[in-house]
Amino acid sequence: MQLNAACTSGTSPTSKRTRPDFHLFSDVPNPTVYLLTPYSKVACAWVGEHIPDDAMWFGSSIVVEHRYAAALVAQIQRDGLVVRG
């Protein structure tokens, strides 16, 4: 598993959640893939527990096929984390 720079730098958000734990990004209207970026230490721990070691990464973001994005975001939210898009 690759680690995001925010996961190791100690710059995670405070407990008041002033920033989301994850950011889901795509720059086109009908994307084939999304980029899911963990920002908080809690998000990095979640990635370590739930994302397979052979997942595709683009920089510090996980590449997620569009058909899996909704279910992945739903699971993250069920586990109490915040995702912004």
C-alpha cells in the first residue's frame, strides 16, 4: 500500500472535522474513473484496512472505476467518515 503525504505529515484535520476525510474527484461529466484521496489519519487507516494492496494508485489517490464509486463512498460513510466530491 502506498501512503499519501497527508497521512504521514501529521497535517490531518482536527477532531472538529474542518476538512473531509476523503475527496472524490473527477474532472469530466461522465467519468470512467474517479480519484479517491485520503486526507486524515483516520482515512489512511481506513484505506489500510479496506483497500487491497494491489489497488491502482495515481499519486496519492486511489483510482476507482465509476461502477464501484457509489458503493465505496457508501461504505466509507457507513464507517463514519466524510467524503466530499
